[in-house]
Amino acid sequence: MNDNHSSKELAYRQRWLEPSFDAAIHGFPVVVLTGARQVGKSTLLQQAESVKSWRYITLDDYDIRRQADTDPQALWAGTDRIVIDEVQHSPRLLSAVKMAVDNKRSKVKFVLSGSANLLLMRRVSETLAGRAVYFTLYPMTVGETEGRPNADILNLLFKGEVPAEGRIKKESKEDHFKTIVRGFMPPLLSLTSSSSVARWWQGYIATYLERDLREISQIDSLVDFRKVMEALALRSGQMLNQTEVSRDTGISQPTIHRYINLLETTCLAERLPAFSVNRTKRLIKAPKFYWLDSGLASHLSGLFDYGSLHKSKEKGALFETFILHHLKALSEPLVPAARVYYWRTVTGREVDFVMEHGKRLLAIEIKLSSTPRYSDIEALRLFIQEYPETKLGILLCDGDEIRWMDKKVVALPWRLIAG
């Protein structure tokens, strides 16, 4: 299973990130694209018009990896436009890239890509400081899988504007949950049965997670690592309590902390920070933990099909996981990328997601209900009262109607976010 193989199975679908990626290539000597294995980085780098004609090499090729370690400049001999994929395999290569960029006579431009988050790898961020712009490619959105362009809904919402009130096409609950349990890695789009999807995720974990994580850092026990992943899958969307995870798994807190760092480094999970500006309320400051593909979280939770997910107590949290994935994908093309937080008071009032873009805020509450009620927006109203600069409070629900609930609070169907 590799990105190149998956691109042959399906017609190429343009990613929402591409316009921003293309613009960055013209303005910076180095553009770095990170993302989990199988999100489609290699496919994008071979299909996107802006880099289609560039020399493309991958350090998954052991011969090229040896060359990168011994004579890296030879990799771009005879060209001034080069894409180097899976660059995390040769950190020494980055010093050569830095020298080439700093050479005033050189006009060489690089796109570097990897399955480990280069911003979290100290050597990479230090070597390329001030020379590179970074992007993260997330699993495909619903809109991307259906071939629809980015409607730029976040820019509209950050201006305090919403689409006209009315109804939009509503996906059936069964189709919706089938999508959540399947996941959004491109190779999954061609799989039609839940058993095939489960086998794919099983292979993904065995082939990529264990191999990549072992390469980045020593994993003492793959059994323990799998145990931690499964415990974290049941907590996607919850505040992270490492003491509790340690107690439930019998694994030490330092080891759990290291494993979580590795999951973040490989772009598979994220600790969502609490939104805290020094105002009057006492706030919870612990991060929440989220997987970045609902299908991976479902599989690790033992939920392999629509029926088991629909009946499970985790379905609300996995719906949140699905929404966060789309918010992150929508945020990445913005300049600068919007930041995502959550907000919770010590008395238990919580807003699922707070998005910050410059000085503008959006507060977003998630409800699986198709009929939003006034009581559903209490936390949003409290947040807006505390932060009056908030452009909108948004109740994302499973309905098909755009409806104002209060002066600055609107109920929107999740379909508008998913594309």
C-alpha cells in the first residue's frame, strides 16, 4: 500500500489545499508538505499542475536514500525544481537543501514532503527556519471525495456572514455514519464492504504506523503501543487524562506521553488546546485528544460497520472527530491558517470548538440532532457574552436547515462544513 498505487485506482481528485500550495511555491524557496501516510501527498505532488513538471524523487527508494546521505546535491543536478518525498528518512539532506537555498547564485526550489510532521522534528524546523512555508494535508473531505471545490465557507463565517436561510440536501443518517466509520484516506474510496475497510485499516496500522513509529523512535512493545492506541480511540473528543490511560492500560505515564507525541508527529492525532484568554471565567486548561481520521478511531475502537457505530456510546465523539477533521482541512488554506481550540469552564459549560483567525473568533457547538433547540445554544451564548468580539456562534447539526437561533447564533447543517 503506497500513495502511488492508490492514485492508479481512482481518478485524481483536486485537493482544497492546492491553490494555497501553488501560491506558496511561487513565493518561497522551500515548501514543506506533511501529512499522515496515505492521505495523498505523493499523488498531489505528481498531479498538481504547479509541480507536475518538476523532478520527483522519493526517499522510500533505498538507493536514493543512500545517495541523499552521501551526495545529496547530486539529487538536483541538472534541475532547479525538485520534489523530494518522504524526506524524514534522511535528516542530513536538509543541510544540503539549506546550503542550496542560501547560495545566492542558486535558483533551485524545493518541495519537501514527509509522513512525519516536520514542524515537530527539531532538526528540520531549526535547519529550515525562515526559509520554508509549511502545509499539512489532511485525509480527504466529503467535498473532495465528491469532486467539489472548496466553497470557502470559513472566510464567510469569519466575516459574520452565513448562506441564505433555507434547506440543503440532507444525507441519510445511514450513509453519514457509513462514511464516518469508513474514513477518508483516498484508497478507502474504492472499497465497498465493511470487511474490506476493516482489513485495509488493519494493514495500515501494521504496515505504516508500526514501521514509521519504530523508525522515528524506539517502540519497546508493539503490543503496548497498540493497547495505548485503542485506549485513546475510546477517548477521541475527550479531555486527555494520561493518569487514567495509564491506569486502564497498565503502561507508565512517561511511555504514554511519548506514544502520544509520536502519534502527533506522524499526523495521526492531535491534542486540541484549551482556549484561554485572561478574562473573568475560571477555565479548564487540559487539552482534548482527537484522532484526525474518524475511520481510524472507529477501527481502533472496535467499531467496524454502520450498525455497531450507530448503537455505540462513542458515536457522538466520532461525529466530533469527523467535524474537526473537516475544520482542520478548511483552516489549512487560509493565510494564516486558522487555529482550533475548545473552551470549557470549571463548572462544566463547554463549546466544542473555538476557531481563531487573527482577532476574529468562531464558536462551534456540535449536535447530532436534526432538530436544534434553544437549549442547545446555552454554551454558545455564554461564550459570546464572555468574548463579544466573536463573529458567530454556530450550532452544527444533522439537519438540513439554515436557521438563526439568536442574534449571533445560527444553526447550520454539517454538510456546509464538509463540502
